[in-house]
Amino acid sequence: MLRFFLLFLFVMYVWNPQFFERNFLLNEIISLYGILVFFKNYKFFISNSIVRSMIPFAVLFLLYWFFSIFLVEDFYVYVRRLSILYSMFAMFAVYDLAGFLRTTRFKWIWIFPVQKVNLVFSYMYIASSLTSSRVGYWLMVFGFISTYTFIFGGSTAIFSCLIVFFFLSFPRVFGFIISLFVLFVFFAIFEGYFENINYFSNIYDYMDAYYLLSFDGNFAVRLFMWKYMIINTLFDSYGLGLGFGTEIFDEDYIRFLGLKSQLLFDSRLVYTLSPHNSFVFIFATMGIPGLASLIYIYYKLFKDHKVRVLNGLCTESEYRSFTFFLAFSVAAGLNVILESPVHSGLFWGILGLYLWERAQGGKEIV
């Protein structure tokens, strides 16, 4: 009975995280259950190479969080950042609930997602439930997401799924596309890099002066955030990170980004404003060590998946759950995911779903 109740909470959390997390703390409830599941089956989970790969990131977070107490400027934000750590346990909760998730009818509410970021997962999962064909799976994924995007707008979901599709299906084409994208980002960031932003009243005047930056306004704002955080981290903390509960953006730069009105109503914005890229955020707060430990998890994940594919152990369900996590990871590179309890539980929960599907495939490679 408890599992069915928690499964219902998880479905609601995916469907409308803004409302249910902010009002009922569903991520905290799910994560607490995950802690209980983990310690109940400690030896089983710790024998998994992917779970073990998460330990350096967790330990580093605790060290950074502990030593940040000597630098903290906003204690509320400092405590709030603990969600980065405890949300990791949502992985074990979803692992325990995955079998019930397959059969529950609650999941069909995901056809009408409230949160655009989460439809990356919800539509992929629904499509996976409707067909056994891999071609049919991808056609449904793009059909669902394209329809939603056409009606309601937003490009993160379709972009994330396209990246994963090309990465897994046409790696050479993917490499070419990514090379072009990296070049675009490089030139967009460093075009006019030595210009003083004080010459412009706000970011929109700056974008008008440079063609590449005017290509996509929302993406350009993200680029400026990333540039600011990367450069500040490298020069202000020597690449070691700014810590937690400290100022991330200064007020002048927030005004430059066109967020003057938000600054008036939120005195904590200098501490809470995110660059809309979880990996840049981890780099800014935990520096090169934190980002490297996060990348290590992906390294082990890809290495494990490749070995399982080569040995014929990867089932179709495992492949699909792998695409869920990769697509949501791409979305994390464009949104506030790991650093917010609104989405971090789903990020780690999807990884838990992948580990469960992996375990159903037969022999383990640990």
C-alpha cells in the first residue's frame, strides 16, 4: 500500500513539479523513502559500479557544503542547496517503484504534462509503453513532442531528444552537428568579448550589436550567464568553486541581463539565480573537482552501457530507459535541474529507472 501511495506521489511530481514540490515537498518525501530503500539494501546497491561512481560526487558535495559555512552569506540558500545531495536518493526510491510504474494507470496523466522540461521524460516513457518497435518508439517520441511544441511552444524537449537520437543512431552525424554547435557557442560567447558591457544599457542592446547573439534571445541570455559564471569561477576561485550560500551573480550584472524588476522583488536573487545549466552551476559552486566527479558518473554509465551492448545484455527496455536519462541530461544543460528540488528528484529518479531496467536484463557487469 505504501509503495502505491509513493508511486502516486512520484507520478504527480513528474506531472506538475512546480505545484506539488513547492506545496507538498514531494521530492523530499520520495528522497526520504529512497534513503530507507538504500540502507535496507546497502550491499546490493553498493555492488553496482554506477552507484559507486556517484560516491566521489556525494563526498565532494559534503566537503564543499561543510566548508562553505565559513563563507556563507545567506543561510537559507546554504541549507537549500542540500537538495543537490539528498535528491540523489530519489534514484533508489524509483528503483524500488519501477515495477509498479510499468503497470500503473496513473502514468497516463503524463500525456497532458504541466511542466515543459518534464515532458522530455513523460512523453518518452509513454511512447515506450505503446510500442515494442524501436523505430515506432522514436516516431512516437518526436510525434508527441512536436505536437506539444507546435501548440504550446518551447524547444528544449525536441532539442534534447534530437541530440540523443543522433548520438545513439548516427554518431558521425552527431559529431559533425556538435562540432558546429560548439563553434557557434564559442564565437557567440567570444564575439565582442573584450567589449565593456557598460557601453550597453542591457543585454538586448548588446545582442543587437552582434549578429550571432541576436540569433536566439533566450539562448543568448544563457550564454551570457554561462560566460559570467565560468570566468568568475576560474578567476575568483582559481577553478575551485564559489561554494554554497555565497553570491553567484552581482546586482549590476543581473540588471544587465534585464532582470531589474525581479531583483526588486527578490532580495536573494544574487544567491539563487541559476545560469540555466546544471553543469555550469556545479562548476561554479564546486569547481573543477565537482564537475569532474559528475562527469565521472557519465563516464562509468557510458562505459557500462557500451560493454552491455557488445555482450548482448542490453534489452530494448534498458536501451529506452538509457535514452530517457540522456535526454533529461541534455535538458539539464539548458535548464535548472540538479540545483533545484523541483526537478533534481526526477533527474536521479530516471537513473534509478535505468538501473532497474538494467537489472531485469539478466547478468550484471559490475
